[in-house]
Amino acid sequence: MTLDIDDVVARMGLALKDAAGAELPIVRGYAEAKARAVTHYADLIADAYAKGVLDDVEMQRELQEIEHMTRRFARNLKGVAGVTAERAARAALGVLFGAMRAGLSFAGSPMPASLTEERA
């Protein structure tokens, strides 16, 4: 495991709440389950890359999928709409991709170019 799932989910929740400027139902139910699912997927991808199972092209494709999943998650949060949803998605992606960069770095893995680009 490359990521601390509980920590990343908690930090994503804080980032979403901060970006939306409102109290969001992140810490329980549907929202927490979706945040955990995205984070688990990111962890699997980071582990696969660190072990050399994925190359840079495959990693780029997986990061695009993680980005899509996170944006869809942020747009579906109760109480978030429009520009606020985009701001919330960017905040969540910043936390998630930052955690992936830290985890890969800690694992001694080379950093894929697609993860060093400004994505969020």
C-alpha cells in the first residue's frame, strides 16, 4: 500500500469543504464511500506503477481516469454545483495526486511525467 487511505480521505474531505465554502456531508455515507473508492483506486495505480507494472503511457491513462472519477464525485456531492463543484474537484485532485506523488517518492519509484504536470 502506497497511500494512507484514511488520511487521504480525511484530507480530501477538508479540501472539498474548504473549496466549497460550506459544510459538506463528506464524513459519512455515500460521499465517504466514493472518496474511499477513488482513493483505493489511486492506491492500486500508484502501487502498480511503483512495481513497474504500468509504464508512463498506461499511468497517464489511469491518471485521467482518476481525474474523471474525482470530478464526477465532486459534482455529485449534495450542496455543490457549477463553479463550486469544479473548485471542489480541483481541491480533491490536488490532495489525491499529492498523496500519490508522496507515496511514489517514498516507495523510491521514479515519478511519471503525467503526475508531475499540473493536472488539477
